[in-house]
Amino acid sequence: MANESGVWIMHGMAWDDPNRIRTWEQLIDLIEQIGFLPLFKNEITGFSAEEHTSDLFWWTGDPAQDPWEWRELTARSGRVAYGKFFYKKAGFISKEWFSRFANYRRDGYDFDSRWEDELASLRCKKIMDRFGEKDEWFSFELKRSAGFGKGGEKNFEGTVTDLQMQTYLVIRDFRQRVNKKGVPYGWPISVYTTPEALWGYEHIAFAYSEVPADSWKRIADRIHEIFPNADENQIRKVMS
């Protein structure tokens, strides 16, 4: 997606292109095949869900055809992780590759260790502490419970984005609020969890024995393998 002369343009495949992704299940298959995939077009040609889908049904609300709806179904499936993982923008990481991302992005630190070494902000800690109480939080509940908002901490969205970039949080689902009568209402809202709650600590920590720089090299080499025209600067920008 690019802003061209003040107009947002989607860059996708033709509707009748046989290689076009047609369902959210096919999107998951593509993510698992590559290993990780940004949602929107970026500096690396072809390295996005946008460029493998048609531009005709984005934001139509049709779960059968709309890739924006597919991100909800993909997150809900638990087969891949969804969150702001690429230059603070949305995308997907497969279960197979997540441990490499965690080792590289966390630089060998679980969150508690990061906090103890004074490498994490108090805002991040206030959010992460909430996941000691329960595994999943609606974004609005997490914001309130962690003390953000009027008279409290500021920049909730930026802090949550930082925690996703560091792979401490993922978006597990999108759900509607439920009123006192148990009836859902309103737009679906992000539900956050930790990748450890999604897939287990042992899986997330699988690559901890590896030097973080080696995990980065595996990630960069994978991009070079699938997208050989990508240069080092493009890779670092998209992945930073």
C-alpha cells in the first residue's frame, strides 16, 4: 500500500492471476512456506501479503475475499503469529521461524531479565506484568489495567508496538466487546497475548542457545533465498 499523489494505492495481483492467494488458508500456507511475511508492500518487491492478493476486496468486510479480514482469521488460527513485527508495521511470522525472531529481537533476554538489567522501560513492565494475571487481554482492558490513559502513563500504542517488535507480545485475535447480557457489539478489537502462552516457553526459547547475530543471519539469508534481488539495506529497513 502506497500513498501516490495523496491517494492510497494497493499493489496486488490481477483477479484472474493463477498465482493469486484466494483464501486465508492459502495465505497461511504462503506464510509458512516463506517463514514470515509483512502485511503490506515494502522496499522488497513481492515480500508482502498485499502483493499476493487482489486489490479488489480490501476493506470490504467480506471474510471470504477481504485480506484485511483474513488477518483476523489468520491470527485466530494460532498457526502463525500476527503483530507489528516489521518496521513497526503489521505482518506474520510462522511458528517454525518465531524462535529465531525471538532470539534475535530479544537479544537473549526474557522480559524479566531485560527489566532486571534496566533495559526495559517502566511502561513496558506495567504492560507485561498484566500477563502474569491472565494470558489474554483486550487492548482497551490492558490499557486501563496497566495504568495508561487520563492521569496515567502515556503512549500505550507505541509501547505495545515496541513489545511486539521485541516479540514479547503478539495479537492473538480480534473480538467484539460483550455487553452485560452477553451480546457482542461494536468493531472487533485486538486481543494481546504472549507467544509463550500461544506456543509454549520451550518452543519460543528453542533458539536461545544460538548467538542472536546467527539468528539474524538465518533470517536475512532466508529473505535472500526467496527474494534474491533484495539488498542488505532493504532487508535491514524492513526487518528493523
